[in-house]
Amino acid sequence: MADGRILVIDDEPDIRDICRQTLESQGYAVTLCPLGEEGLAVAREHTFDLVLIDLMMVDVDGLSIQREIRLIDDNVATVVITGEPTIETAVKAVREGASD
């Protein structure tokens, strides 16, 4: 079984639920946040091994959340997720520190 803490920041309930089910079934401790600002607050209070961040949320841009998360902990791995991927957003996310 895996070991680690993962933060999922996504405004889509179904996506959060799929991430939780999948990751918990592999032994990860998962924290879910529906809003970017809430995710930042949680990241300031707790340490995570990985943060999954939705690119487009109702309250903020996922890349700005990624930048803030990396300022909080520059060792944390971040992965930007989206239902509408483009090469441009993928390149920008990686240039700004996303692991994937």
C-alpha cells in the first residue's frame, strides 16, 4: 500500500470524488477542497506530498494556485488537471513548476 498525503483542489464534485476513491484505494490520505482559496488555506496549515489542481475553477485560475502552493512548499509535487487541455496551458503549467 502507498503512503502519502494528497490535496485535491477541484470545483467539480465528481472529479473530487473520483480522485478520492482512486487515491484512497491505493492507501493515500486525501484532502479535498472545492475552491482554490480554500485549498491554499489548507496547504498553509498542512504538508502534502502531492497537490492536484484544476486549471479552471470558479473562484481562481489553477495556475495562480499552483504558484502560491509552490511558494508555500517548493518541495511539493503539483499536477495541473483539466478537462480542456491545450499544449499552451501544459507548457505554461510545467514552466511554472508543475510536475505533470
